[in-house]
Amino acid sequence: MRARLLIIVLSLLALTGCSTFGGDSSAGPAANEDDATFSLRMIPHHRQTIEISKIALERSKDEFVIDVADKISKAEAGEIEQMATYLRSWNIQVPGDDAATTHKMAGMMTEKDVSGLKAAQGKQFDDLYLAALSRHLRSGVDMAKDAQSKGVHVGSKALAGKIVVSQSEVIDQIAAKKKA
């Protein structure tokens, strides 16, 4: 998947004849390959968070799990729209919702992981959801930190910073819940 994303980004760069997206080269770069790659990878990552959180909202009776699932779903839906807007402004196609490809991306839950979550019930489900969500969000934080350090697009870097803070907070809340 990473190779495919790189080919898409490089092809778009070749077509536009530049090494940046959406900016006047005399004013400095508006976006680079790392900015585009961040959005291309984070959109499917967020979609998977929303997918597993919908399951939690349907199955869980635990108020903490319901609250986390609801808040993370709403926040990430808005972030998907923001990243999609960036991609469209750079003339890059927004990734589709191909679950088979998504499960194979680094930092994503596999089909087996999601199936296991769907099969769980009660407290086992809640514990499995929180553990899976925590791991999943950690990979999102890593992607966002990478985008902050390598990207150049002001909006994309700001969004990456927001993701680092908000997802780290959720990870910390989950860890505190486990200790309680």
C-alpha cells in the first residue's frame, strides 16, 4: 500500500511538474509528499477508528467506552473532511473505503482483529475495544508526529499536532481506566 501511495504522489508531481502541491514556488512550498502521504494514510486510519467505534456504540454498556467511542468518532469524522479538502486542493484523489486494502496498511487492525472484536461480548468486548483502540491510536500518533516533522503544509501540520494531543489524551484516559 505504501508503494502504491508513493507511486500516486510521484505521478501527480510529475504531471504538475513540481515537487510541491498547491503553492507558488516563489512563495515557498504549500505542501510536499509527506503532507499528501499523511492525509492519504490517515483518512483510512480514521475510518477504521470510526468503524470499530460504531461497534462499541452498538454493543457496550460501559459509559466510559461509549463516551470514548462517541467523541473519537465525531472528532475523526471532522478530521477526515479536513484532510479530504487538502487532498482535493492538491488535485489528489481522496482514498476510497476499501477495507481489504486498509487492513493491510501499517498501524491498522487486520480483518482478523476486527472479526475478533465483533465476536466479543460484554466486558470482554469493552476490554478488547479499549486495548485495540489504544494500539490503533498510538500508530496514528506516530503518523502525525512524522507529518509534523517532515511536512510543510501549515494546515496539515497543525492538524497533525491536534491529532497528537487529542489521541494521546485518549490513550492516557484508557490507561488510567485500566489501572482503576
